[in-house]
Amino acid sequence: MGYLHYHPYNGHHVEVEGKELLFHIPTTSLFEIDALDRKLLDFFAQRGSVNQDDIATSFAGEVPQDLAQRIQGYQELDLIGDTIDAKAERSPVKIENFPLTTIVLNVNTGCNLACSYCYKEDLETPSRGQKMALETAIKSIDLLLKESPDRDSYNIVFFGGEPLSNLSLIRDVVEHAEPRFAKLGKKVDFSLTTNATLLTEDMVDWLDAHRFGLTVSMDGPKALHDRNRKTISGKGTYDVVATKAKMLLSRYRSRPVGARVTLTAGVTAVEEIWDHLKNDLGFAEVGVSPVTSGEFAVFNLSGEELQTVFEGMKSLGRHYLAEALQGRNIGFSNMHQLMQDLYEGRSKALPCGAGVGMLAVDNEGDLNLCHRFTGSDMQRYGNVDDGIARKELSQFIEARADRTDKGCSTCRIRNLCAGGCYHESYAHFSDPLSPTYHYCDLMRDWVDFGIEIYSELINKAPEFIITHIAPRRANGK
């Protein structure tokens, strides 16, 4: 052979309980390696470029056939190659079709709360909110079916404001959609996120009958929740939300109900928040979302607080592992999602399905990249009357997927992060095309931690993966 060149950006070593692991970055796959593998790969890493004589001299005591097989395996993984540059992981993203599976309906810009950190630019009180008309919602469903007529299942998400402040529209949409999709032999799922304050027993029973996927926005125990989640008059909402949540959880049977937590300045106690929502109130899952790019900087987590948040997430992750080794799932959504990504060996060109598999419709029928952009100054990409602005949306997605010269090509989590959330970049840098640089180091550390947890689960409790991780995709989580 001629010279073989080491490709350092395609492999990352992780050590877990004395075992050597190789994280294959292009495929997000995990391999256990032995001492000889490690020695060989370190040899390539130190030399950069290696020929046959170098290997024969430095590994004279090893079986040549064994060395050749290992080196062939490294070449197949593109850890080494006959060119200095690694092969492109994928062809440049070209968007010609928009295989929509999900449409998000912004049913009312009104909200009955005045949460201080809310990113929504268009919120009003419910009475003054701009409500979506049924005609607009039906046209949104028309668009969904037109763009993806061959799908077996679809998702309709109701968003706000507080979506339950336009319950009449939600009921009408369900009444329209269920028989329509059934006639086509297709499945339709409904979901919404609510602050829970408007829930009644009759409403819960109706949502249950139609198998809504429900998430409640709640920020933990009373002292933490009431810091930011207030009524329009400025009163804390914990007491009413906790009461309504308990009623919901006591009656809801069709699907697990989760809680979504917004972490802001002064609200960083991840474990305390999880414990209250999971064990005191009884939510099936709890997920946390740090705020670093809100319009009002006073609510954004500082660098030190963000570090505290991630340390709390890792501490809770260790508890997740300890319980998982006993076959128990503690319902920590962030860790669960990372385990699923690693289990599936997911290699993402884009951070999410926004603009491709999902679009959000505002009350005027305009198409937004996702629900977080409705009401913002971000460009719209068509409307339900005229359809998708294909050229403009394709150009945006293709430009975001091209991370050349942005530092991503050498990052070990590039295929799990894929540049990060569009809205986070828009809010932080005023540029949705920018990677979320402010998260990079913390996310790399979080993924490294996740790899350690995942490797222990695979080795010690593979049944947990099969029972709790594998079914999430099938269940639409």
C-alpha cells in the first residue's frame, strides 16, 4: 500500500469503566475496541500519514493478517484513507419535495397568562387574540395531504398562545379530521401543549377520548414556578396549575402526559424540579429547556447558570442510569431523547423537521418554519391558499444544511446537533442560518456523557433499551 492518512474528525475515543469505546462520528455508532485497536489508532493519530513499512516496523510482533483486517475496517469507517481529506459524509442537501407529516395550527395568539420569559412576539389576552378560522385550519389539512398523500399517519398540533382558549376550533378540527383521515385509511394524531389553567373535567375527558398527546408547561415547585409563570395581573399560577394537573393526571388514560420546564435565570435546580413534577405530581416524563436567547436578557441563563443546569442534567442522568439498571424509567425526557438518538445511530443533516416534515400555520394562513416563528419578523414561506413557497424554503433549508466554514465539519457531535435550533440561532444571533455556537462546548460534553450512559445500558441492561427506548419512535415520541 501507499500512504494512509488519519482522519481525526471521524472518530472519538471514550473510556467507560475501563473499556475502550470508539464513537464513529459519521454514523453516530459506538464500537468497543481492544488494546491493539487503540494502539493502532493512536499510531495513526501520532504519525498522521503511515505506510506499510511503518506498520511492519512498529507492530513487528503482531500477526500481519490481523493487522490488515483491522486496517481494512478503519478504512471502511473512513477513520483512515488514501487521501488526506475524509470522504464527504453525504451529498449536499437538495430539497425538491416537502414530505409533510405534521402541521402546527396557531389557533389563538391570545394567552391568559403573562409568563415573563415567553418568546412569543404576538401574544395578547385571549379576548384580544387573533383566532384561526376553521376554513384556514381545513386548508392547512388540505396542504398536508396534498404534499404527502402516501403517508400512513399524520400529526396535527394545536398551538398558541394558550391553545385551549380556542377550544371550539380544536373540537371542529377534530370533528373534520377524524372521519376524513379514516376514509382515506390513514391515522391522524392530535397534540397540544397547555398551561393547564383552562382545563375542566369534561374537557379532559374529551381530549382523552380523542387520544391527544398532552404536555403541560410547568416550572417545578411553587417558589420556582411562580417566579415567571404569572397571570396578567401578576399573580403566581402554581396553585391553580398544580390543582389542574393533578385532576388531569387522575383522569387521563389514553397516553402518558409530560411536563415541559423552562429554565431561566434563578431557575436552575434541575433535580429538584424533576423530582417535584415526576414524583409529587405524577407526570410520566419531564423535559427541561434552558433559555439563553430570550428577548429580555434579564431572564436568560448566564454562562455560570447554564453550566449549573448541565451539571444538574448530568446528575439526574446518573440517577436515570442507576434506575434503568434496575429496569425502571424515571421519565427524564432529555436523557431519553439522547439515548434514542444513539440507539438509532441517527446521523442528521438538519436539526429537526421544521420546514421539511413540519410547517406551522398562523391565524392568517401564512406558513412559518415552525411554531416558534409565528408572529416574528422571520420570513414566511407561502400560505395555505397558494401553497409552499418552494424556491425560498428550499434555499433556506439547503443553506442551513451547508455548514462549510462554520466549524461544524470537525465537530464530534455534528450529526447529532446538525447546527442546532433555528429559532435559538434567530433569537441569539438574529440569523437562523448560524449554528448555535453558544451551546457547542456544553452540548459536546452532554453527548460525551450520554455515550457513557448508553454504553453502560447496552452492556448491563440491554432489556431497558428494548423496553423503553426502542418503542419511542413507534409511539411517536
